[in-house]
Amino acid sequence: MICAELSRDEIAALPFEFARTARLARDGGFGGVEIHAAHGFLISQFLSPLFNRRTDDYGGSIAGRMRLLLEVVGAVRAAVGPDFPVGLKLNSSDQLEGGLDAEDALSVIAALDGTELDLIDISGGTYFPGARSASDSGGKGPYFVDFAMRARAVTTKPLMATGGFKTLGQAEEAVAGGAVDLVGMARALALEPSLPSLWQTRHVANPAFPSFTDPPEGGVTAWYTMRLTEIGEDCGLSTTDDLRAALETYKARDKKRTEIWLRRF
């Protein structure tokens, strides 16, 4: 992988871009925003010693690598005002050798305790070829509750864990046990979008998660992505259990989107 190093001027512009987007969301009627500092996207790359090889004050120790993140948080809060909810999604670890680890992540959470964030959403993993994906691992989940319990010791911020919650019992246990204040859900909602409402009325039927044998790399993510696409288009469930077919559909969709993007920008 070959990356260009951002100039200082480019870095200086980034907090304002995040802030502008957050303000657009507020003005457009959204109820809050979540700053994405996980999963290998830009802020996540700054946090990760595997990707961030800078030698200035935006690199080096975790104090330098989290500098951009803290600037973004401050700029977003200033842009949206004190009463608009602002959360942040953070990796508990990159799940990559040489990447952000749990100890560095805890240092970031401790630093965020001094900010005006309303919520820290704990996740993990990185979209990178060959990287482990907790959500594709077939594990029982939830994945990040143990780390959330460690984070409790270094922050007073409300905590949420996202990843691997499949049953009402798992969600209730995580909250009742004190690890988290909120539970984040994704794939369960792709299978049953009304699941929270059902659980609130004590209809505790849990979604039937599909079981995939020998999935190709990225195939499970592609399957759920296309399911979300169907929901967004008000379509019935037409996605088959054929992961390779789902992956090809996913790639074709992204190829078309890329062509539209390149024509526009």
C-alpha cells in the first residue's frame, strides 16, 4: 500500500470539514451525529501506528496520533452547539498486527473524557485486505463488552458497544452488568428492522441469522449490505444465500456508483 502524507494545511482543514458536515446534519433535521474514528477510515488511520508514520506532532506516540481526533471533536461541538448530540465511534483495536491496540484505545478514551462528547461507541476491526473482521468471524458475540468494561475505569462518558448483539438477553445483560449504557445493533436490524420495537413490547423473538459455509472474503458483509439496500429501496427480501452471487451484485453496484461519482467529481 502506498499513501500520500497529508500536508499540514490539509490537516488543518479537516476539522472544519467534519464540523461543516455535522452542522448540515443538524440543520437538515437529524437528531445527532456520530464522528467515525474506527474501521480504518481517515481518523482511524491517524490513530493507528500501522498507517500513521508521521514524524511531526500528528504522529509518533498515541498523544500525537489522537491530536486530529481531538481537534475534530472540538470543531464539531463548536459548530453544532451545546445541545446537539455528538457521539464518536472508536476501535477497541484495529485487529491488525502493528495497528491500534487496546492500551492505546484506552488512552484515547481517557483523553475524550475531557471533551464535550455525549457518547463513545466502541467497535473494532479495519476494512483492509486480509484483516480480521469480528462480524465475519462467525463468533457468538457480543464482541466488545469486555473492552467496554475496561473503558469504564477511564471515562465518565456514556458508553455503547456495537457488534455481535443477536438476542434481547445479550443486550439486557450488557446493560445490566454495567459494561455499557447503550447497545448498538446493525446486522440484526438488517434481518428485522422493527426489532427494538418488538423487544420493547417484550416480543422477544430473536432474528434468525443465516448460517454461511466457507464464505468468500467480504461475502458476508456484501450479503448484509445488499439486504440493507433492499430495505432502503422498500423491496422485499430477494437476496439469496449465495454469498458469491451477493458479492458480485455488491461489486457491480459499487462499480456503477463509482462511475457516477467520477463523472460528478
